[in-house]
Amino acid sequence: MPHAQCPMPNTTINHTALADLLTTAFSDLPKKLRVFSSDRPGYVALRQNGVLLCDYWLDKGEVLNAICGTVTSTISNEGWQKVDTIELCLTHHYRPVSVLDFSTKFPNSKRGIRGIKLQYQSQVAIYSPTQMIANNLSFPEVLTNFLQQISLSAEAFANHGGIIAAFEAEQILLTLDAAVAVTKLYRGNQIVPLAEISSQTISDMLGSMGKWLQGNCIDNGRLIYKYFPSKNHPSDDNNITRQFLATLGLIRYAQFTGQSDRLLMADRNLTYNLAQYYRLQSGISGSEHRGKVELGTTALAALAILEHPDRDRYADIFHMLCQEIETFWQPNGSFCISSQPRSQNLHPGLVLLFWASLYKVNHEQYLLQRCRQSFLYYRQWHLEHRHPAFIPWHTQAYALLYDETCDPLFRDFIFEMNDWLLPMQQWEQLRSLDGRGRFYNPAQKEYGSPHAATTGNYLQGLVDAYRLAKQSNDTPRANAYELAIWRGLRHIRQLQFKDDVDMFYIQERSLISGGVRTTVYDNTIRLDNVQQSLMAILKLYNLPEFPQQPPQPKIAFQKLKQKVDIAPIMAEITEKSPLWFYDTSRQQKLAPQQETQSIFLKRAVKPFPVGIENARDVHESCPTEVAKEFPVVMNWVEDFVAEIGGELGRVNIVRLAPKGRVYSHIDHGEYYRLRDRYHLVLQSQSGSWMKCGSEEVTMHEGELWWFDNKQTHEAFNPAEEWRIHLIFDVLPKT
């Protein structure tokens, strides 16, 4: 929302009024920035309906006076009163960057946040963060263009006194409407808070995405695959697989709205794409296509026909597509396709989604048998070659199969896959607020870069996982999936072109509005950016039980005692220190605990009850063989439980290695669902840091804490010595 407004019409705005407006807008900035009193350069750009009329840099004198003087004098001149937006960047924190450090100081994540200045002798190029966004420029492009301009290599540039500088900037957009409004920008946009996402927002996203798809479907039925908003024209690229995904999205959207014109458009698109499919299959190359048709494309074409309300009209083509798919299937459940990870992670899931959808219609037993065989094969394959791209398609396929068969194998694997996926969603750990909610693991580059299409795709699977968790009364898991869905929707909304502020540099706004950027720093709109997100939202509309707004943050920690006499407890543990190595199963079997060591005093009763395979679903606990070696510890725990009332569950003494981490996880299972978790801090030289949900605390020796281990949590030991906690669970009184 606009940060401040000037009460007088823009035709009479003066220097003083504008200065007051800008000063008020930035009154919350830290004093150390001093962006208005510095003589650092300021960038000014004047636009009308997104068209850049002129731009310039001010580099002399106090920047506030300079900006106000030039802006007011410019817009008061006859001929310049057509200006409707003024883009400002107040720069600060300049520092030199070497050519060798270029890629680390100018990563993609800083596009739109950081500016760049290049200088060689008298030639200078300087780009503000908003210029980078408006022109969709990357830092390597800026450097390459400058080197070409001065006819030097990067090495020669560095060796002959070339200068590279990075800087930050406060970004402002002045909107000259009936009154002058000032909007503070972040990466040329405004942050979308999670709290502002609601069912109404979802409805608006659905309508605007559907409208974008309609507006980008040309007369012959073809959808524009990729559009460059900064260049104001579409790309010549195409991708037949993603085109059929969009066909599927169009069909579902048309059926959801019930509007005949949208169904006719979906039908034209299906007819067009089928023609292109057979054109490619026959070996006739076209300039708009790259590569051959793949198995997943065939499956999507068949699925689009299956979901078409008049599918009988395509019966012959549908039969041929089904036969084509059959030829790829192997008796062991695999498909005869490329062994490349991309192929294995994508195409089998698409086929299984089609087959599961077809089985829901015809209930042919041979089809179910093939799905089961492929499920067993690809479940094992995925566990040996984990990759997030595998998860959403297989999740959707197995959710359909579970609906039809109630086989818990399908449901449990869905939970296993999506539980593994959740830690990839970036939230508190990501400093860039606009990126929060995306799925990206920077430590695993092979999983791919952040992308709107992948976020939308993961959301589709998570909606199915959420639905099954709710059906199974698995509340902690359903809550975790629900939060991930809301956060993912927040990120998609952040990426969507939605108003005149985030389209301030767009000329043809009717072609762009409702579209979804690829990333926060790349404004390219790709067809599947919109389609994947649209299909996720359509799934949500089939879940009337999905909440109307995101959950309120839950309390994660509570300190109960702070001066516990831990000396006798520590003396006993120190005396029995060899027992740290008695049982190493926890750190070996549980990846989040790999940097810990444990002494188990009470654990799950074995053998497990019939039908239960994991200790997290076993309610009964019993003392271990070594519990008798720790009478002081056990007496303290039992006295505390008697004090608060309840039943003591498992008891562990756990130590975390120096500089070690307990990695982000949730304690799932029926045992944890009913119990409270407690930590008594026994040894923590520098304080024991823990994070749970969105809360962070530092615990200290002698403190007893309750925390909600059913939220995502993690820990870190910053000290040079082991951190030791006594950890135990209590079943509260009914």
C-alpha cells in the first residue's frame, strides 16, 4: 500500500511538499543510512504507462534537494505533465568488487536489491536495482555489455584499472494521480505478508490467472509459451509437454467456471496441441519446437482428453495414445525411457497420474496391477535417488489410487515423500522476504534453481497430502502441510503481476496482469508458471475444509524453571561418560540427529504391537538396561512429573557436538502427538540456541523448558564443548 500521500494535486506539488513526503516515508530508516543527507548518487526515472520517458543520475549536492528540485521542475514544464510515475533510488554503501569476486558479490539473489557501477577511464555504466528489474538484466549481462562497449576482456579490464563497485539503494515509486503517493519498494515490488493471504486472495489469484491464460490464447488455439514483459514481446520458444499441461489446466478451469466460451477455448487449444504432437511424432520439424516428443507428453495428451467433457469425440486418438504408452511399460514396473534423472523423475509420474485417473473411470484390474507394480519399483527407485521433482506427480497419482483402494502403502509413501520435501521450503532462514515460501535447497544444486512452476507443482502434491492427512486424523502432519501450502501461496502471490505498482515499468499491462514471474529477480512469464499454480488452487477449491486464512503462529517455547540444581545430575553423567557410546542407533538412523550422541533411559517397548512398524507410534515406554546407572537423573525427572501431574514417557540424555546442529525436523507419530516435550539444560557454555516454528530462544544451564516438538524445530551448539540436555516426554493428565 502507498506509504504516504501528499494532499494537493500533482500539478501544484512543490519542492517543500515533496521533500516532506519523502522524509516522512523514510522516517523508519536507521540513522546510519543517511540517504537524504549524503552526496551519493540518486537515480530518477520518469514514466508514462510504463514507457520510460527519461532517466538520469544525480551525483552532486544533497540528494533530497537535488531530487525534489529536478522532479518538481520537470513535471511542471509543459509537455512533461503526462508523467504518471517517478522511480527513485537513493544509493548508499558503495564498496569495490574485484573481477574474481564478481560472481559471489553479484549473485542472482541480489538482482533488484543491489546496484552495480562499472568504470574504465572516462567511461561509466551504473545500474540501479530498479533498472535491473525493469530491464530484466542479470549482473553478468551488465558486465559483458560494458566490456563489449569498451572492447576489453575481463582480464584486460582488471589489469588496466577497471573499477567495479556494488551498492545498495532505498527504492521509491512516486505515483502522480489525483494526489502524489509514495510507495517504498523492495526489489521493485512490495512484500506480500503471509497474514494478507486469505481465501479471498486465493479467489483473486484464480480469476486473474485464468484471465491471463485466456488473454494469451491466440485464435488458432496456441498458448504463448513464454513472454518477456521488459521487452514487451513473446518468445519464439515452445515446449509441447508444458503446452499439454496448460491444456489440462484450461480444461479444469473451464469446468470449474462452467462457462462455455472457456471450454471452447480449451477445446481449440487441445486440438491445436494434438496437431503439433502428431507433427512432431511424424518427424516434421518446426521452428517453434525443440526436441522430440517424450513419454510424459503422451501421458499428458491422454490425460487432457480423459478430462475433456466431450472425450468421446477424441476416442480414436485417445486409443492410439494409450497404446503408445503401453509400449514403454516393463514387467518389473519400470518404463523403458532414458536413465537420465530428469526423465526418471518426470515421465513415470505423469504416466502413473494418467493411469490412476483412467482407473478411477474404468476400474480395469490390469491397470491397477500395473500401477501397483510401478509403485513398488519407483518407490524403491526414489528412496535410492531422492529428488524433489519426483514427488508432486507421484503424490497425485498415489492419492487417486489410495482413494480407490484405501491401501495404506500409497498414503504412507505420500507422507514420506512430502515430509522429506517440507524442509526445502525456505522461510525464516531466507533473509530476502520476497523469496519466502519457495522451495529451494542451496546445498543441493542438482535439485534445480528456485522457480515459480516448481513451487506451483509442489503445491499440487501438498494439497493431496494435506487432504489425506486430514482424512487420517494426523493433525500434526496436516498442520505442517497446511502451513507449507499457505506459505507457497504467499510466494506465488508475490510473483504474480497484480497492480500498477509492481507493473510500473510494463507497457502492455493487459497482457501481463495475472501472469506469474519465474522468480523474484526474473520477470519472464512462462506458461507453466501460471498453469501449475492455477491447478494447485483449483485443487484447494475441492477442499471446503481448507481454512479461510493462514494459521496464527503458535507458542513454541515456555521456560518453566531457571535455577535447577544440575550439579548432582552432571556429576552422575560425567561418571558414566563411557555410556555415550553404548547405543549409537539414534544418530545413525535419524539424519537430523547425526551430530548428537544419546544415552537412553526410557524408550519404546519392544516388540512393537502388531501392525506398528515405528517407535513413534508406540505409546508404551520402559526403562533401558542403563537406566539403573542414573538414579539421580531418574529421581529428578520422576519428581518433576509428579509435581505437574501426568505420565512419564521416554527419557534421553543427549549431547550435541561442538559447532554441531540438530537439523530441521518435526517429531511425527501417535506417541508424540499426545505428549509434551521438555528440555533441562545441563551443559551449554555459550547458551543453547533452538528454533521452533518462527520462534528462536537461547537456553542456559539450569533452565527447564517446554517446547512444541510437533512444529518444525532445529538446534545449534555454537560452543567449543559438547552441549548436554536432559530430554523427556510427559503424557498430560486428561
